[in-house]
Amino acid sequence: MTIAPGDARRDAHLYETMRGVVERMRHDVPGKLEITKEGIVHDLPAPGGRHELTALRVRRRLEKVMPDEIVAHTGAPDVEDEPERVMRHPDIMVIAEADMDIEGSFDPRTLIAAIEIVSRSNPDNDWVGKMRDYPLLGIPVYAIFDPRTASGAVFSDIHSTPEGPRYATRKDFLYGEDVTIADWTIATEQLPRY
């Protein structure tokens, strides 16, 4: 569905409709439902154990080196920017514990970093869609771990472009190398592959 540019009421109504659909289906549909500028994205369930094991190991390694008031959160809620009409759910959200004490979705601008473990079923969601949405939402650091290739990248330094905000800096890594996410460096050894 295409919406005419500048039709804010219609855009807002469509977003609220999509939000309602996501909320109603969230517990009945396997995987994650997110809202982007293009509509609802359904990320099918990841290959279970290896996806979750990667998230667990990355989360634990980060929490060992971060101060106690910063957490690597893997649960609910989503991050949402209603004016931009985008609602996403990172696999790991690096956020101050104090910023979690809210009702509703997290403000994406309170995240220190968003981390995604690439899904085998929909890798473009992480490498393309979230690459567009996370700088738009003001998330300063975006890290991608890709178990398909045993590699990843960390993106930072949001800057303006004619197509909207984008990350200016990309640092690639291979599993086995240390990686720096925001202010913290962790090992990437012994992360599972698909």
C-alpha cells in the first residue's frame, strides 16, 4: 500500500492499525513482528538454539565488562519511535537500567547500542532494513553478528544523507577476533554458526 506523501493523518492511522495487528498477533505468530516504513516485517523463528546461544554469549560477555548500571537486555519491550512510525525489537539492547523503568516501549534514543544475530530466514531484515531504521531511530551503535558467515560488523557515527540518517563508520570482524561495541570490547570466539 502506498500512502501519499504529506498525508500525516492517514500515515498515523495506518501506523496505529499496524500496531494493533502486531499487538494482537504477537503471541500467536512464531518469530518477531516489527513495523518499518514499508509495513509489517515478520521475522520467522531463528534456528533456535544457535541464534539464542549467540545472543546469550554476547550478552554475558558484554555484561562482564560494562558497569553495573548498564545492561545487555534480551527481552521485551520493543523500541518505538511513533513520529517516525517505526517499531523494532533488537535481539540485544544495551541500555542503562534506569532507562528501562518506563511504561510501554523503550525510547530508541536511550539505547547505547542495538545488537542483532542474523536470522537465516530473513537476513535482509538485519543487513538492510535495520541498517536503514536504526540510524533513523537515533540508535548510535548497531552491531551485527552473522552465524551464516562467522563474521559481523559494527556501525556507528550517524550522519545525514539525502536518503535520511545513515551510519558513517563500519568496522567488520570475523569470529575469533575481538570486537568493540560502543565502549566495550568482547571476544567473538566460540560463537556458533548455522
